[in-house]
Amino acid sequence: MLLSYIAKALRSRVMGSELQTKYQRLAQEYAKLRSHVDVLKKAVTEEKSLRESLQESVREKALSLRKHVQENESLEFRNQQLSKRVEMLQDDLGSPLSRRKKKVGGGAGGPNAVDGVVGTVSGDVQTQELAAKIAQNEQLHLKVSELAHESQKSAAALQTTRAKLESDMSSFSEEMEQKEREHKTEVEAMTNNRAMLEAKLAKYSSELKSLKNTLQREQELSGRLRESSPIGLVGSERQPETGKFFTCRVR
């Protein structure tokens, strides 16, 4: 009877020590896994913020590209209008000169000298008016040419800017697609890893709870054994010199 109580007490103490050690180890592993899950959550949040930032940048570049395209189309339209205006002015400039040549040729062959003199005076006035109109038209033509040249330069600059923006947009879209593919792969890996860690956490939580209950039952059993034992245990550790586990005395 005495040996049975002693054996139960020893087993209780040994199992309690092993359970305590296993409990502490699982608690440490559980804490590490919880920390890893927090790191994964933070990484997912940062990736989401980066993706939203890239999408906003794409929208801004698209708006800028549309704006430059509209400006380019507007300048092209103005350039066409100015070109038509130059052609009209050139036609207007050529018509009076033709009429003047015809009038001068007809007056030289007339039989009446008085009519010739009057025609000459009238022709001088018309020549002065025509010269003034020619000078005015030349200035206007020069101004239109300058405007057309500036318009062409602006259109060329806008075309270059548009081509650069389209190239940048294409490169940015490719980079965005690559980032999205990488992000998707990382998110899938993180999701799978998180699911695995959560499963481990659930398993360890269950084991910790079970070990805690077992440890509590062992402690209760050890207490009941000490209360019901007919002897009092003085020591329970093995003595290396004698090989004995404990000493006891009878109550």
C-alpha cells in the first residue's frame, strides 16, 4: 500500500513537470506564431496602400494625356484655319494686280488724250491705294506666317510630349500589371501562409488548453494523494550518492 502511494506521487510529480515544460514550449511557439501573423497583416496592408497609390498615379497620367491630346487637336484646328486665311489673303492680293494690268493696257491704246490723262491720274490714286493694301497685306501675311510657325512649333512640341506620355503610360501600365501579378502572388502566398498559421494556432491553443486541464487535474490528484497518504514525504528527488528517491517517516 505504501509503495503504491509512493509510486503514484512520483508519477504525478514527473508528469506534472513534463506537462509544465511542454506547456511553456507550446506557449512560446504560440507567441511566435501570433507575432508572425501580425507581420503578415502589416505586409498585406502596405501592399494594398501601394496598389492604391499606383492606381491613383495611373489615373493622373491618363488625365494629363487626355488634356495634351485636346490641346494638340485645338492647335491643329487653329493651324488649319490660319492656313485657309493665308490662302484667302494671297488670292485677294493677286486679284487687284490683275485688274490693274488690264486697265493700264486698255488706257494706252485709247484715241482720246484727255481720257488718257484722267485715266493716268485715277490710276495713280488706285496705285497708291493698292500699294497701301499690298503693304498691309504683307504685314498681315507676315503676322499670319509667324502665327502659323508658332502654331506648328507648339503642335510639334505637343506631339512630342504626347508621344512621350504615351510611351510613359505604356511602360507604366506594363509595370503596373507586373506589380499586380507580383502582388497577387504575394497575397495568395500570404493568405495560404496565414491560413496555415491560424490552423497551427488553433491546434496549439487546443493543445495548450488540454495540457492546462491535464496539469490542473494532475495537481489536484497530487494534492489529494498528499492528503490521503499515510506517510509524509520528506523529499522526492533522487539522491545521486545513494540512489534513493526520498526518505519518509510514519505518522
